Amino acid sequence: MFRFRRYRMLLICAFVITMLLYHVSKNSQWDRSSEFWHGGAGLNVEERPRPYSPPASEPVHGHDHNNQAGTDVGTNGDEHTFGPHDIDHPEEPQRGSPPPPAPSTLDPESTIQIAQLKSVDQEGAGYGLPTKAPTVPGWKTPNNHAEPQEQNKVVSTEAAATTSTIHWQKPKEWFPVPKESIIPLPTGKPQAIPAIQFAFAEESPTDKEIRLGRLAKIKTEAQRAWSGYREYAWTHDELKPVSKKSKDPFCGWAATLVDTLDTLWIMGMKDEFDEAVEAVRDIDFTTTPYRDDIPVFETIIRYLGGMVGAYDMTGGDPKYRILLDKAVELAEILMGVFDTPNRLPILYYNWKPSYNKNPRRASSHSGVAEIGSMTMEFTRLAQLTGEDKYYDAIARIVDALEELQNREHGTAIPGLFPEHLDASGCNRSAPLPPGPQHNSPGTPEQVVVPPPPNTGFRRGPQARRREPRQKRAATPNNGPTTRDPEEFPPGWECVPQNLTVGGWGGGSFSMGGNQDSTYEYFPKQYLMLGGLEPKYRTMHEKTADAVKEYLLFRPMAEGDPDILFSAKAYSSDGTTKKMTYEFEVTHLTCFLGGMFGLGGKIFNRPEDVEIGERLTDGCVWAYESMPAGVMPEHSFVVPCKDPTDCHFDKTTWYRAIDPTSQETRDQQMEDYKANMAKWKVNVEKAKAENALAEERRRLAAVAPARANDETEVVGSTKTSPVERSTLETRDFPSYETAPKPGGKLQDIMDAASNNVITVADQQPLDEMPLPIEPLRPLTHLEYVEDRIKKDHIPPGFSNLRDKRYILRPEAIESVWYMYRITGDRSWQEKGWRMFEAVIRATRTDVAHTAIRDVTTKEPGNEADMEDSMESFWLAETLKYFYLLFETPDVVSLDEWVLNTEAHPFRRPK
Ligand SMILES: *[C@@H]1O[C@H](CO)[C@@H](O)[C@H](O)[C@H]1NC(C)=O
Ligand SMILES: *[C@@H]1O[C@H](CO)[C@@H](O)[C@H](O)[C@H]1NC(C)=O
């Protein structure tokens, strides 16, 4: 019996040691769960240092408060929606040049087409989307990534499979804007707008040589990424750069191809451009096998912006007219999203004709970035086609945003919008007035489902919120036109209301993911309209003032650099009285330097240009602080108490990493001492028992009859509250650590993970295991140093919540703006260091990949690679790197304005 137990004990110990080794080798992952708790400890406003104070010489800004939209990637209001899908196509064409285009079989008039498919793999691989993964009526794009593949397999089995492909069809309009009410593009002579770019002088021959050398290196990397895409993922949305497969999260309309068009043009890759334009010809925007809903924001910034920008770059060359035609084709489909009573857009558009039988409303929790970032693309399209309806569509959104920004108590931070807005136009808490026309029993309540934790991504599937199917409701009386109420489904009516704060996260404000580009577009839209619409200026100024007042802060960093970041603020009561802050540093927020620089130049706010530089330097600092030289996706820093007199202080930094109070730590030590005393007693007891057992054995040996004694002695020592670095250090439950043979394995592992040495291990044969010695709790210093070592936390950071770098552009974007605006060559040097670090960390055999951990000095190994290359890598990141070393006349900011996906649109002359 004893013997058996002992062997089991040995086995368990061996297992535990193996686990220990494993954890040690992977300690960064090991500790991930703790990051959440330690990092973003929001400070109360009382303890909040003044985030930003203008230089003494500057006048303090008053608050003109407007409301801005925060954003969250939104959701569709009243139809089911599904997330984007990461779909692999392992059986897609692998090598050689792109396949010949499949004939376009689109018949826009027919709802359902029956397509005869020979083989999914061959026919139009990548081109004729309907043939790739056919849909059948009622088939819903599953969230399970594997399923579409299954579909492929089923269909591609040998002989011809018959399947029906559903196409979008122009729906009847429920709430058309009467011709006479269409808001036209502003007309007149464009206003004089101050020059944005620095007046660059001739460069020296040496400078030129260095610059051209760098330019060539950047182009080589772009060519590499493009060839990888062309070879392994042609006409799919994205290349998977490690596995050399493809995926289609954006409806499978060749997102990377469309997004890269103008980059190819700018880099002088003319043949590649022509080939890509030909491929655009064959994209069928009227159908997709991958999703039931079109993600409107992503589709507009990447596809619509991509085609319009590329067309503009060619100078409107009739040879490339197809780009504009396809943009119009896509825009016509997207116009359906504005067919709501208040003309505010649906953000996830259920495009199948079966969804268009009933009227719809915009979502009651629309993401701000999504709702506010359509303006530039539709404005440029209206300018290029002369169709005011495209401008009307977005002008109504901006009017609603402006009204909310100016409304008294419209949002908690005057001037800014919270993450979500209620764009439904329906006040569901207001009772319907009685009347004969209200034949419905009442307004159905919306189902409210708590949102998932905010991941803070502007793009990508992670950020999506889904709204459950919503019952239709409300009267059509707040739309531009009305219809016979009989036509509307029961429960449609509701009391109308304007755009308002709503949905979840109603009180969260930041310049990061889900909110960013709405603000970014105010000054850019001002440029698009040649300054003829002054509201964009006031909206920008209110935003900038509010950001300075409420969000900007200086971090405490080694060497005391004069840099800024923008925090995330939460209001708990709808005002600025009770605010909590997260001093976060996210890659997405890095666009803000460029925005302040641009706005500062065109609206003559020199202080803003300076702020733009300090914000951009913040991101450069974050890059250079990391072992890989690349900034992580999401981290936290320590704010300065006094932004004008701030010195790096290790004690403060350590305190931010470990906010556990000294009192708590003292208590832990007290408990430990008490437990130690108990443990000693128990050890003595166990020894005594063992001695007794030994004595019995001796007697038994003497007498042939063996004493049949199975008395167990179990050490029952309580350990002190043990420091467990994976948990917040608040409440440490005491738990039994004595590894009773047959006791809970988890306990043993817990003990082992805390480096408890099992004394039992050293017991001679047939003796009782002694109780485990309590673990001494870590001191503050030990704890912090352990975390810094395990998590590779650089000085100044309190937490690295998300260590990935996913090829994002925002930092180099701002660096480029700063270079073009200030003419300071040091920005080129900073950008070049970023480029070298990024390439070193992300290069794969065939392209570049998102990486998991920027705190590894030697990234580059496959385990650290995410196998993902989003379309913005070629569309934005490499383009900005390239433009930083191009001559300033190439995409001059005085002639061009770039959308949030870096697609250049021509400014009016
Ligand atoms: C909705 O209606 C309620 C009740 O009539 C009212 O108190 C509230 O202010 C309304 N909300 C909005 C945003 O108009
Ligand atoms: C709603 O917006 C309109 C302008 O679009 C404005 O005239 C009206 O006062 C607003 N209503 C409320 C209740 O804020």
C-alpha cells in the first residue's frame, strides 16, 4: 500500500517537474492572464495627473465642446450578421501566373442564378467567386472557419455539381430621398488653404544617394509581398504568408489586390498594375460565398477607396475607366445601407434579396469609426461621377454627427463621441402616442446582450460586435419620405429621435480603434471639399480641443523624452465629473500625430503641429523601446504627475507594475510566518508518526505476523498566501498544499508552479511524506523584477497586454506626415529604423507576416508568426515607408488627401 502510493507520488512529481520546465520555457505566455489585471489599472480622476498642459506661452484653450463619435466596429441593426471569416483555401492554385479570368456570369436582373460547376478548384479559381464556394439559398456563412472549405470539398467532388448562386439585386427603396431634397456637393471656388508641406530645398548628392538606396530597398520588399500574394493568393482577400495559403475575410473580392493598386502605381510597377486592373474587371461585387453581410466600413475604405484612389492616381486615364465603373458598381450596392428612415447607414449589410423584403433601421449601437468614415470615398465618387446622391448619403451622417456634437449634454465629453451611437432613430423608452394608425401592440423591446471585452481593433474580425436579431419597429415619420403605414410590418413604429449616445460602451472615449477615423476624416473632408463646407473645420477644432483637454498625457519614460499619448477615458455618469482613465498605448492611435499635424497646418493652429510631433515621437519611442524595435499592439505606460516637470522614477514605475499595497504584502508575510510555525509542528508530528511506523515494522520483522496497519498520516499544512504571478495580487485564498496522495492534482500543480519542493520526494522507502513547506510570498521588489524579466517589460511600460505587431501602418503614417509637414530629415531617420526593424521581424519566405511578440529579440522563427498579412501592409504600411523616401512632389499633401487606408484622392484645384 505504502509502496504503491509512493510510486504514484513519484509519477506525479515527474509530471509536475515536466510542467514546470514547460512553463519556464514559455513564461511569457504563462503570465498572459495577469497582464489584463496588472496593466490597465484605471486611475480615478482624483489621482489622475493632468494629462496634458499646453506650454506656458500658449493660451489655454477654452472648451468648445462638440461631440465626437467614438467607435466600435458596429453591427447591423435588424438583420442577423456574421463575423468575417478566416477561410483557408489549401486547394487553391499554387504556382505559376494567375489563372485566366473566368467569364463573368453576372446577370444583375435575376435573383438566383444556377451555375453549373465543373470543378471549384479550377474554374475561375479566385475570379468567379460564385464558383469558388457556391452558396445555396439559406446557407449561412458559418463562423466556423473550417466550414466553407467543407462546402468547397462537397461541391468540388468530381462531376458537375449544381448549385444556385444568389446575387444582390437592386432592392425597392423604402425611404427614397426626393430629388429636390438631395444635398448637393458644395459649389464655388475652392477656398485658399494654407500649404501643408514644407518648402523643401534641393537635396545634396549624398543625401540623394542614401535616399534612393533606401527607396529601392523598400520597393524590393513591396515586390516581394506582392509576388507572394500573386503567386499563392491571387484574387483572394489575403495571403497567408507562412503557410502560403489564402483567406477571404472581406467577401473574397480580392481585398489585397484592390487595396494595393495605387501602391503599385506609385512604386512604378506598371505591368503589375495593369495585370491587377484586369483582375478587377472580373470581381463580382453582387455576390459572395463567404458572408451574408457586407462589412460596410471595411468595404468602403479598402475596396471603394482602393479603386477610386487608383483611378485618381492614373489621372483619370480612360484606359483605366474600369476602376471607376467598378467603384460605381460597388457603390450602387452599398447605397442600400442608407435606405433607413433617418438615412443613417446600416453597417453590416445583408445583401441577399431575401433580406430586402422589409424596411430596416440603422443599429442602436453603431460603431463611431464605422458610421463616420464613409465621407471621403463617397464625396470623391460624387465628384468623379457628378452624382450628388453619393454626397447626399454621407452629408446626412455628418449633419447628424454635427448636431450631436453641438447638442448640450449630448455626450459625456463635449466635443467627442463615445464608442457607440444609437443611430436607429427610435426612442424605445418613449411610449407611442395613442392613435388609430398604431395598430401594433407596442414597440418591441430590444434584446440587450452584454458586449464582449473591447479588443480595440479598428480592423479585423476581432473588433466586430454582433447585434442579435432585432425586432422591427417604429414609424416611418422621421424619414425624408413617408409611405402608407399599412406597408410596414407590425411593431415598426416608434417615437423618433436624433442620433444619440447608445449601445454598449456608451461612456468610453479614445482616439483608438473603433473611433479613430471618424475624427481623422473631418480635416481630410475639409480638404476634399476645397474648404467650401466650414462645418468640417469646426468639427475638427472641437475634437482637437477636447482631445487636448481630456485625453492627452505625457508618459514617464527613461531619459524624460517630451512625448505624448492619448488615453482612454470612461465616464460613469455621462459627464466629465467621474472619469477613469486607462493610460494605454495602442498602435492604432498612432495616426493621431498625423491628424494633429494636418489639422494644425490647414487651420493654422501651430500648437497642434507641435502636439502632432510629440504624439508621433511617442510612437517612435514605443517602437524603439521594444527588443524587436517594433511597437506592440496594445500596452500601458505610466503617466507623469506633472507633464511640465517629469522625471523617470523607478519607484513609480515599479509601483505601476505592481499596485499591490505594502499593507497587503505585509499581511501576506505575517500569514506566511504563522503558517511556517504550524508547518514546523506538523513536520515534527509526521516524523514522530514515521518513527512509530518504523518501530512497528521492526517489531513485525521480529514477529512473523506483519502488523497490518494502514494508518495514514497526512500533513495538513496551510501555506501562506502564496504569490502567484498569474493572478491579481488582491485576495489570496489559502489552500491546502499538502500533496495528499490521491489529493487534487491541481493543488499539487499549483504548489509545483510555485516552486514548492515536495519534501515527500526525499523520504526513505515506506515513510509518510512530510507536509510541504509553505512558500514565502514575494516582496514587491521580487515580484516586479520577476515580471519585468518574464514579460520583457521595458522601462516606462507597466503592462504589455497584446505583444503582437500585425503589420499596421499608423506609426509610419504619422512619421511621413511629420516629414512632409516639417521638412525635418530626422523623421526619415526614425522611419528608416522602423523599417529595418519591421522587415527583420516580419519577413517570411514569400512575404511578410504579423508576429506574436515584439519583446523577443530574435523574432523571425515560425512559432512567433501569425501567418497573416492584412491588405493594409501593401496598401498603407509599405506605401508610407516608400513615400517617406520619395521626393515630396510624389503624392504631395497640397494636391492629394489620403483616406484612412492610404488611398490618395485628388484635391480640388
Ligand atoms: C426618449 O424618451 C424618453 C421618454 O419620453 C425621454 O425621457 C428621453 O429623453 C428620450 N431620449 C432621447 C434620446 O430623446
Ligand atoms: C434633431 O436634429 C434636428 C436637426 O437635424 C434639430 O433641429 C432638432 O432640434 C434635434 N432634436 C433634438 C431633440 O435634439
